[in-house]
Amino acid sequence: FPAVLQWFAERVDLIILLFDAHKLEISDEFSEAIRALKGNEDKIRVVLNKADTVETQQLMRVYGALMWSLGKVFNTPEVLRVFIGSFWAEPLLINLPRNSALRKLNDLVKRARLVRVHAHIISRLKKEMPSVFGKDNKKKQLIAKLPLIFARIQLEHHIPPGDFPDCGRMQELLLVHDFARFPALKPRMLEALDELLTRDIAALMPLLRQEELEAPGPGVQGGAFEGTRQGPFVEGAPEEDEEGEEWVVTKDKAKYDEIFYGLAPLGGKLSGRQARGWMVSSKLPSSVLGRIWQLSDVDRDGMLDAEEFALAGHLIGAKLEGRGLPADLPLHLVPPSKRR
């Protein structure tokens, strides 16, 4: 069973350990299951549920007892964060899809570092083996001294101890292998792996932020995504505004008018070429700016008048604050002169 848990733990986005405030216990089976999660502590969230069923003082005692029990199971210097609550009928975690890509990138880094350590271990074992006589005895000695070999590799190559595999498990696996047939270390492949960790992975990190900016809307629906919690930029939100309600861009209209007339509009309108420089200065991806232009050009004439330009500025500001863009322009964002 622990092996099954370990397999799933390496592949999921989030691991939740759920405890009831009125029935707190960590059985031997649960302790064994928690130990199987070793190496995935960054995915673990500890939740103390049904906190509303106990008094405040009792809740503090339960919390302290839980921290004490977890401290004996988790061999980490950091104190685990415990979330306290009483769950409701909105089940979706709003940041889980956003963290999924980062989790996959972290898994790639973890696997690459494990490959590097395995390469050094296998190379060291092959190098220590005699060429002709006494192979079996030497193999037994090397397996017995594996913790010492780990320590030497750690010091020589400045590898963190957390990158090494479980020593006892590896000793079991090495018993059935012929060390003399292990491949030799290939420095060029090791250099390529180091380049992946130091340069390629670092280049992927900005892409996660760009992907989030370019996303048209939330990847899942329901739960925390329902309602109007993100203001007017919830995709598919009900349009409750009446036609006579004040335009939400009005408060910033004067600011955008100054920029608009500074760009020298022709016939009261700016062409795409005239507006492009100002829009690009926001540093948003071209795909996002293209979407903003499409939403702002309400009359579809390929140009922006003063109201449409102010709307574009409002959408750019919203996007820079981390909010999303609607699939269609809600009524309360439509310029007054364009409302029918």
C-alpha cells in the first residue's frame, strides 16, 4: 500500500491530509502512509476540518496536539502549516490549475537531479569493481558501504543530500545487478544535464507567467469560480447592469483622453498603427493586446475613438493587475455612445 501511495504522490498536484477536530488520531497505518509521501512535502496540505464543532480553547489544544503528532511523523526542520476550517459546498481550489504547470516543472527538476545523482553512484560503483577476481566479495562490500559512498559523492560534487535516493531501498535493488556491466560516466551527457538545470529550466519560468497572462479565462468552472468575485472580468458572468448605469471607465476617461489626443487622432479616431506604440509599452504579450483591441473596437471599423481608446486603457490596466479578459464585452463596459 505505501508503494501505491508513493506512485500516486509523485504524479498528483496536491496531497491533502484531512483531520477532524473532534476526533484527532494518527494511527500506525496513517503514519506509514504519511512516510510514503516523503519527498513530496511541497504538495502536502494539512487540513483540520470541522473546527466549528469545538470551542476555541479546545481547538487550540487540538491544534497543538496535531502539531506534536505530525512532528514525530514528518522528519523536516520546518513546521507544517495547518489550515483550519469547516468545508462548504464550493469544492474547487482556485489556484490548483495555475500551480499545475509549476508542479510539472518542479517534477522535471527533481527527476533531472535524481538522474545526475544516479549517474555518479553507478559510475563510482563500476570504478571500484576489480577487473577479474573477487567481484562478488567486492560487490557485497560496496553495497554495505553505500552510505559512505553517498557521503563522498555529496562532498566531491557538492550535491544536496535531498537529491540522493533512499539508501536502504537502493541497497536492495543493487543486489541483483552486475556492477561490472554498469555503463561508464559520460561527461558530455552530464554537462548537458547541468545545462538543463541551470539554463533551460530558468528560461521556462517566465513562460509560466506569460501563459497565465494569455489564458482566456479560468480552466475550471464552479465552486470558487462562480459569482462575481473577480469583478467585471469573470468570463460568462451574468450581466446585471442596466443600460442607464454609469460606464465603469468614466472615472479614468480624462486620463485616457489626454493620451488619446496626444497621439494626434485623425477625424477623432486612432488607427492601429497610431495606437500600437502606446499599447505595446504596457509590456503585455501581443496575443493579449490583440484580444484587447478586438474587445475595444466595438463598432468594428478598425480604429479607436476616444471612448474605445479609454476602454482599451481600462482593459490593459485590468490585465496588468492580474485579472482576466471577458469572452464578450459585458454591457457595463460598452461605451455609452455604442449602447443600443
